[in-house]
Amino acid sequence: MASMIFSDCSSSTTARLLPLRCQKLRHSFNSLPFFHRVSLPLTSSRPSLPTLYLQAHSSSTFVSAKMATESTAKVIDGKHVAKQIREEIGVEIARMKEAIGIVPGLAVILVGDRKDSATYVRNKKKACEAVGINSLEVCLPENSTEQEVLNSITKFNEDPSVHGILVQLPLPSHMNEEKILNAVGIEKDVDGFHPLNIGRLAMRGRDPLFVPCTPKGCIELLHRYGIQIKGKKAVVIGRSNIVGMPAALLLQREDATVTIVHSRTNNPEGIIKEADIIISAVGQANMVRGSWIKPGAVIIDVGINPVEDSESPRGYRLVGDVCYEEVAKVASAITPVPGGVGPMTIAMLLSNTLSSAKRIHNFD
Ligand SMILES: Nc1nc2c(c(=O)[nH]1)N[C@@H](CN(C=O)c1ccc(C(=O)N[C@@H](CCC(=O)O)C(=O)O)cc1)CN2
């Protein structure tokens, strides 16, 4: 798990990546008299309900206290869409098995003992089992050598029952990530991180064999909710190889006009305020504030940030990069965290593995 922070929409940690003027903005926002923060339930269906009412019994009368939790945005329910996609994939896998006797295979390599990575790998395995993908797993200790990881990759590259290979990230710091990702055969690179796949994604008139799962999931959500991308102004916050950069390339391929905002960008909130579509992938809890959002914008929140919560059995809860309760009042649609982009990542991995098996066996 990434290092825990103590944060709600007003905490000082939200300003870590931001210039001073954002911090001033934050303070002025929080001093607004009508704003009362309310803890939202941690369900995938956070309120798209227009208004919550508190009823308090006061002597002989009921008093309705309207709370400032009005949320006008439609909730983009990634958990629900991912389930639908998994069902579609299951049907396709059964059809392929019936027609040509082939079952797709996914090999996952996990190095080290990060709890979050182990959970993601376990969830990938469960998801494979549920749709009928054969899953293979290699777990290597933290102090493994690069060569041991490369040996596992070579073995899976040569195994005809394996159609997809992924190395769970991040790798231990002593390993050269580039060298390891380059070793995955491009035709089995279901994470889409091989430089040839990324290079093709960046070029007009070329197509990658695979698109990285999280950005692909973001675009799939926009499509499935009927949100037009063509001609829109899109801002991607963050420029990581896994999410920000490929998300920007994908939006551009969908004919959006794309700006990437990062830690060295001048006036980030001014740029973000112009966007019709925002994809945030910075890993800073509650960083994007309601006042930065153009009314009616669509928000895809990729951040999964643990914040301390003594009421949760785990001692923490997950929040996005976006201050949900503020932004949901301004946006037209928004993904929750959890239950937004996260489940789509695994659904897209299954989809990439199925396409790989279909391509290798020439099955349509
Ligand atoms: N090789 C890769 N490594 C990593 C990737 C990746 O795509 N390929 N992405 C992330 C981790 N990740 C998958 O590997 C992943 C992250 C989050 C979720 C998810 O479903 N999150 C849930 C919350 C889960 C929880 O409660 O803990 C959600 O957002 O609703 C799935 C997959 C980094 N590494």
C-alpha cells in the first residue's frame, strides 16, 4: 500500500504538488459559510441523489435540516460496467473454446511482498477464473535478481498456452523496469507497456497490439456512458507511463484536444477549468477541487489513495485525486473511488488477454 496520508478535501496534504495560489484558494473555499463537509458512505453508488435531508425530533415537531451535499453529477459506475464486460468476455471465451478448443492463458509475475500488489494479483487471478481464462503465477522474493525475472518472462514467451504476460508494477527499486518490460514479447504484452506498443499508440496510422488497461478502461467508461470525446477539450492530470501519458494519447486518437497538466505546469487550475473532460492520475488524495471544474465537465478519477479512517475496519479508506463531494456538485458525470476506474483495469486486462488468444489463433 502506498504511504498512508491523513487527508480530507481540506487537508494540507492536498496542496503538496500545487503552487501557493492553490493553497490560498483552498483556504478561501473552506471559509465559505455554507459549506459543511459530510462523510459519504463508502459504496460504489455514492449519492447521485439530489439532496439529503436530516430529520431531527425536536419536542413536537420534525425539523428537516437540508445538508449541503447536493450532487448533480451522474455517477459513472465502473464496478457495474466492469461486471457487464466480464460477462461479455465469459461468453466469448466459451464460444472460442467450443469452436476451436482454445482457452486463453494469462501469466502474472509478482516480485516482492507489497501488500497492494499481492491483492491486485489475487484479484486478477480470481477474475480470470470467473471468465474461464487459465491463470499462471510466478511469485519471486524481493531480493530476486533481474535475471530471475527475465528467465520467467522467457519461459512464458515460449509457452504456447500463454497468450498474455504481465509483470506487476512497481518492481523493487534495484530492478531495471525498462529492461524487464522490454523482454515481454510484443504479441503477449497485455499490459501494453512495451515501447513498441506505446510507440504505435503515439503514431497516426499505426495501431498498438495492446492498449494499457487503466487508460483503456477510462475511455471505455466514456464510450459506455455515451460521453462524446471528439472535439472536446480534455485535460489529463499526471504524465506517468502507466496512465497519464497513454490516456492523453488515447484521448487524442479519439479526436479530443488534449493538454497534460503536471507538477511543473503553470496555472494548473486555470487549464483544468477549461476542460470538458478531465482524467486525473496523480496519486494525491482530494487534490482536484470543485472550484477548478467547469460546470458540466466529465471527471474520470484514476487516483486510489489511502487516507486514515479510524471508523474503517482496515484503519484507512480509499479516496481519489478528486475531492468528490465538491466536484460532484459541479460536474455532469464523475467516477467514484473505489468502484470507478479500478475495476475497469482488471476488466480491460481480461479483454486484452482474450484478444491476444483470438489473434494468435486467428479466431474472430
Ligand atoms: N503491471 C501492472 N501493474 C500495475 C497496474 C497495471 O495495470 N499493470 N495498475 C495498478 C494496479 N492495478 C492493477 O494492477 C489495480 C489497481 C486498482 C484496482 C481496483 O480494482 N481498485 C479498486 C479498489 C481496491 C481496494 O479496495 O483495495 C477500486 O478502485 O474500486 C485494480 C487493479 C498498478 N500496478
